[in-house]
Amino acid sequence: MRKRSFFGLTKPSFHYELATSTIADPVAIPTPETVTLYIKQALKRTSSSLKVDTPVKTGQRLVVNEGDDICAISSATGTICAIAPFLADFGREWTAVTIKTEGSDTPDTEFSEARQAPSLKTLNRYLAACPGEPEIEPLMDERNPVHTIVIYGGNADLLIDTSLYLFKQSAEAINAGIEILRKATGIEDIVIVIPEESVQNYSGHLDARMQPVSSQYPYAQPLMVLHQLTGRLPDEKGMASMGVHFIRAEAVATIGQAFSTGSLPVEKTVAVIDKQGTKHLARARVGTPVSSLLNTFDVQVNDQDKIVFGGPMTGNAIYSEDQPIRPDTDAILVQDKRVIPLYSDYPCINCGDCVRICPANVPVNLLVRFLEAGQYTEGADLYDLYSCIECGLCSYVCVSRIPIYQYIKLAKYEIGRITSAEELNEQ
Ligand code: SF4
Ligand code: SF4
């Protein structure tokens, strides 16, 4: 696999959002009539645990089969009114559970009792599907021991400042979460990544080593940060094989809040960015339909407009306002059909713009030819797929409007899937 050194960005140049102090506090979105939650597991005919008309409590684990670790956390009290298969990104099969909500919350008490033992098993069982989606499984993998936990406090994309807002509001919960993580893992080296302009605001307030990053896009992308910290990027075995584990600041705050209060958090802060680029902050239960947030801020969505979960560079389009916000939804971006850069089936004209903009010096124009043909392994071996830090700048500048970033994500997903299956077979 060819490897090249990183070099500085060329134009155009973008900056992450920083001005969190100018944002109003989030608008509270009322509990909707229904919430829909996803269990990241396929629905099977033999599923024994989920039944329509079953009452559920707020904070209750919902599983496809008794004994499963993978779950959704009910974000409201009510009755299950629909259970259906859901096809997620890359063809992943999930189960969608819709709950008709009641007017008030009856808290489930299972976690309150389990929190007395803050082990990784407890964290994985109860917290992994909560806001911020704390990913705990890699910390339990004895074959790839983790020595450093990186708390990611930067913003995941342009226009979004939810993460920095949370960081500002939740320092106490984040400290409580860090303490729990230290107890459960025994890992002392915990690093907080934050834009360099914000470091002085938190220095001394947070119980971890601070790692400032540039506010120029894409220097705060997780893979870019990983490269800055270790001088390396993960291969097909993923980040865990490097002994480093990334966890979002929101996820750490969720852990801290859950163990401090005894209740699993079920609400999220989400930025809504309308067609004019105006930002609104909302606080809503996981599972709330996107339409509830858009209606609150009078955002009209017309035929052929686009709704995106995330930001303009790396976000994923969704096809319906009825889709629910998920535990990892930071932002909802609405684009007018007149400004949407449509993807095309034009071939690459070898203009070289993608190569010039790429901060990781990937030969994108050559790589994309293999990825378009589904030759993922060849792309990885010959043209530096794993040097890509997933910033989306190549797609942004491509004159042929080739969805390069999406091809790259798909290729990494497919290779990772095959590698995991091979490892399982070898065991
Ligand atoms: S997404 Fe494109 S521009 Fe960004 S690092 Fe990867 S190949 Fe380079
Ligand atoms: S920017 Fe698009 S058209 Fe130009 S070389 Fe890259 S892939 Fe080809």
C-alpha cells in the first residue's frame, strides 16, 4: 500500500463553527405522539421479545430477542404500536420500533440498580444506544487492548456547533463520565480534543489532557486528529487495532449524567439549519420525527428539497421528514433544490481538482476509478484508500459531480465487513 506524507491544504479553505456564545439556548420540542427507535439488528420472524401492544417505560431496553446485548432505549413511556424492518446505510438491516407515547414518563428502574457496578459490561448494556452512542465494545476487546481514550469535542462538519455547545453546557457531566470511564477501563490516558480557540475556556475545568486542533476544516475530523496524535491512520482492522478509542463528548456526558442521576438520558441537542443557513438549536427526545423539529422552526420542505443528517461535507441524505432523530444525530440540514449539487453519471475528466484539495494527498482521480468498479481491495492496495481521512472535500470540488466520498465510505465499510468475517472464521 503506497503511503504519502500529509501536506497543507490548498484552496478553497473552510472553517468550523466556533461562536457558541452567540447561540440561544435550545428550544424544547414537546414529546411527539409517536417516537421511532432503531435496534441495530435485523428483525427475524422468530423474534421473541418485541410485540405490538406491549407497554414500555422511559429508559427501558428494547431488544429483538431476550438476552441480546444490542438494544434501543425507549425515549418515552407508552405502548409499542409498530415493529418493522428498516434498511439503513450500506444495506444494513435494522429493526424499527414505534411507540405511541403517553402524556407522562414512568421511568424504568433496571439501570438505576445496575449502575452500582460501573463495569464495561454495564456501560455496553445500557449506554451504547443512548445520546452520543458511547461505543463500548472496542474497549472490551482483549485482542486489541486500548491504551488511550480520545474524547472528541470538535464539530463533525461545517455549519454545526452542537458539539461545542454541549461541551460548554456539560463540563460537569463530562467530568463525571471521565471518572466512570477510568474506573471501568483502568485507562489513565484520556485526551480531550478541542479547537485551539476554545482551549483556554476549559483548561483546568476538565479532568483530562487537552489536545488543541486547528479550526480550519478538516483538521478536527476524527481521522485527522488520530493522525496528529499517533502519526498513523487505521487500516482495514479499524481504529481499535491502534490502541486508541474515540468517543464523542456527548457520549461521555451521557455516561456521566446516567451514573449521577440513575436515569438513562433520552434527549438530544440537535442543530437545525434552514435553507437560508440560519441555525436553530432544539432539545428533543431520541426518536422524535424530523418534521416536529422543522415545524417548530417553520422550515418548509418542498418537493426535491433535500434533508441531510449532519453537515454539508459528510452528512447523509434522508428520504422522509417522518424519519426520527437518532442517538447520533447532531444536525439536520435542509437544502433548497436550487442549490443542491446533483450527482451525475459523467465520467472523471481528470481535471485533478480532487487531488489538489485532498489534505491526505490521496491520488483520488485514480482511486475513484477502482471504487466506481467495485474493486475496493485493489483501490486500497494501489491507491491509498486508508490514507483518506473522510473529509468530503474531493466530492465538493469534483466537476463531474462524482460521489467520491460516498464511494470511499462504502469501500471501507465493505472491506471492514469482509475482514471481520474472515477473523471470525479463523477463531
Ligand atoms: S474525502 Fe477525499 S479529499 Fe478528503 S481525505 Fe478522503 S480522498 Fe482526500
Ligand atoms: S475532481 Fe472529479 S473529474 Fe476531476 S479528477 Fe477528480 S474525480 Fe476526476
